[in-house]
Amino acid sequence: MKYSEKFKARMVQKMTGPTGISAFRLSKECGVGQPALSRWLRQAKVSDMSSKRQIRGRRRWTPEEKLRVIGAAAQLEGSELGELLRREGLHEADLKSFREETLTALGAKPNQADKKRIQELERELRRKERALAEMAAILVLQKKLSAYFSAEEVGDTNEETER
């Protein structure tokens, strides 16, 4: 059965929001199948998400803007910081990534934990390189040994067997 877009929108509205009811319960109330109601709800969410993406989009921050926000945020705490973030349309995670990008760009030295991790990784790399070199040597020796024994079986050049 075909339903109008207006009817579908009304059903989706009943399933969403703080007082929204489940598709199963709504199907019992209005007589429309639960799978159809669930499909309408999914489609409404997808179209709502795509329309928000088209309207809002993600802002591209220039390095100058990032630095300005970092400077302003450095002097603020608590609710003042929250107000700044809301005014700029940022989250705390965005501000943190801006700070990290800035420190990286400025060539900030790694902290003790980073230095320790780097040393561990370098030590592990050296160990693996040694193991790889050892395996390569073993493979070369195996090939030579295999070639030696196969040559002995095929063309025995021993003088005693020639007589």
C-alpha cells in the first residue's frame, strides 16, 4: 500500500524525539507494518544527516585562526573556555588537536614517555634486524649444503668410483 509523504513524516515524528515510541508499538496503533515504519525512520535519519552536512559543512581552519584560538583559550578556564569554544564552533578535542599540531610544527621536544618508547622501538628494531640477518645466513647455508649434496649424488667425481 502506498502512503503519502506527509503520513510517513507524521509516523517518523511519532517515533523520534524524547517521547518517541517504538516502530513495533506504532505499528499496532496505526496498522502499518513494523518493517515499513523502521525503513521510513532509517530513511528520514539518512536524509536528515545528509541535509545537515550540506548546510553546515566542516570549517577549514587556517594556521593563523588556530593560533588565535589557542592563544585565547590559554587564558581561559571553566565556563569561559566553554563559551569561547561554543562561540568558535569547536569541541575540546578540536582545541587539543590544534595545540598538538602547533607544538609539532614548532618542533617541540618529545616528553620522557615518548623518548622511552622510541628507545624501546629502536631496541626491538635492532633485535629484529639481527634475527633477520641470521635467518638470511641460515638460508644461504641451506642452499649451499643442498647444492653440495645434490651434486655429489648426480655426478660423483670421486676417483675410486671411476676405475
